[in-house]
Amino acid sequence: MLAQSARVTDLVQLLTPEGERIDHPRYPFEISGEEARGLFRDMTLVRRFDTEAMALQRQGELGLWAPLLGQEAAQIGTARALRPEDFVFPSYREHGIAYCRGVSPANLLELWRCTSYGGWDAEKFRMAGYALVIGAQTLQAVGYAMGVQRDGAPEAVLACFGDGATSQGDVNEAFVWAGAQNAPVVFLCQNNHWAISAPLETQTRVPLYRRAAGFGFPGVRVDGNDVFACLAVARTALERARAGEGPTLIEAYTYRMSAHTTSDDPRRYRADAELEEWRLKDPIERLRAYLTKNELAGDDFFEALDAEADELGRRVRAECRALPDPDPREMFDHVYAGTHAQLAEERVAFLDYLDTFAD
């Protein structure tokens, strides 16, 4: 079942775009047919959820959406390496990781439908809310990891961001603190090649994973469209963190096959030929080929999964439209931890304004 072992390169790959299993000397990896089918199911359902959310935004049901199309393997592979007690600090595109942490579609859509400030209990799901300020979550992740370190807890922290965020000061400051404090944090950079309309070559002159060496911890580049490799690399990095061996930077080399958000038109800044090249590396089709070639899944499995995805689509549409509108008075409730004189005055003025409207 294994093709010729891969040459040692700077890209960790365990599954080729054609669906052939290969070995990597630093990342031995075994997986059962059941586990492989589970990863395929995860990616398929997450893609369907993402597709439905895109459609809902176009229909005016969501204010905005940040699609993950093409990045399913990087997120699912990494998330399935987490333990329940680990904690995640996402950016705003980690829908696959949220799915793996148990966040429901309705909870996840609340932010994008503007019916709540977040949508889920961070402590319950061990995942913070989405961070729309680019890179800010990396400093929060390192601070949390330093607390975990001082508590002596056997936990790891995962901080997620994109290639564009690596140009932000917050991210580099997070690297400084993580390296100097040997914090139990794993940085997952999903390098999808485009920071909105800015290509990767305008962000850096060296591969992103190599930046880690300058801060005193290891970096590794993984094929971000290979769910097996993402799982294997994340397991190793998270185990290092839990064992007190410090941070790791994972650069998941992938591609954003859709828009940056629904307010973006990628046709204005990238060529169709580039997109077609990456479609041939589709993470879901890659794993489908592996399952089919090795007779680990047949038509019955794929047909049942398609039906499950259709049911998920119906549920997402119904739950999104059923989300209750928020009370405008609640906008003042979670701004500060305690009382604030100016905010109290503004609240009174706003309530007086609302009272001018008839019921």
C-alpha cells in the first residue's frame, strides 16, 4: 500500500495528490481504514457547511463569511491531533477546527449573522472566539500557554493564523515570548498564498517556517492539502509542547480556493490557471483516491456520506434562519468587566432614543 518513500525535502508529505501513501523519515505514521474514513467524513461535512454558509451570505442571511475551501486538510488534520484538554486560539477561518471541537453550526454562525458577540462557550469547547484583529490571538495564546506552564498542567495551546498575519507585529512579538519562555504553544500558519489580495512573495523572501529558528524554536513546513501529514506533524508538535519542550511553528502549505471573505473578488488579483493548478491538489479528492485505490471505502460509504452532507445542509439553513435577533440593549452588557461612567451615560441616552419608537 506504500509507494516509494519520499525524499527528505522541506515539505512533509505522506499522501501524494494522486492518493499514494509515502513515508517520511521524521514522521512515522499508521492509520486504519476506519480512521481514514473518519478524516474524509470530517473534511466532506466541513466543506458542505462552508458551502452552505457562502450561499446564506449571498442570500442576505449572513453579514459576512470567510470561506475555508481548500484548507480542510490543514484544519481537520491538526484538530484531530488535539486532546480534549488542549486550548485553541483561532483567527476567523477555523471552521474545521471549530467543528472538531464540537461547536455546532448554529453557534458558529451567530457571529456572522450578528446575533451575538461570539456564539460558544470558550471554556466548554476549549476554543476561544474568533479573532478579527489580524494576529492579535497569537499573543493571547502565548499568554495563556505561559499560564498553563506555570500551573504545571499537561496541556498544549494551538494558535492559528494565516500567512498575511506573519507580517504583523503581534505575531512576531508572540514568537519572541514563546521562544524566550519555552511556552507550550504550537503556531499553525495556514499559508494559503494570499493575504487578501497580497501574494506570498510580498510578505517574505524565505519560507515562513524558517522564521522560527530566529526565535529559538523549530519550524516545519507540511503539505497543507495532505490530511495525514498535517495530523502527523501536529501530533509531534503538540506532544513536544505538552512534554515541556517548547513551541513549534507549523507552516501548512495550502491554498485558498475561494475568496478571502464574501466581500472579496479574487478574480481581480489572481490568475485562473493558478487556481486550476491547486484544484488538482484538492485535499478531499486526494483522500478519496487513497480510500478507493486501497478498497477502504466503496460506493455505499460515499453515497451515505453524501446523504449525511445533504441533511447537514438542510439543518444549517434552518438553524441559521431560526437564530433570534438580539436585543439592541445588550450591546452595552459586555464592553467592560465592571461599571463605566461614560458607558452608563451612553446607555441611558440610547434607551431614551429607543423609547421614541412605537412598539
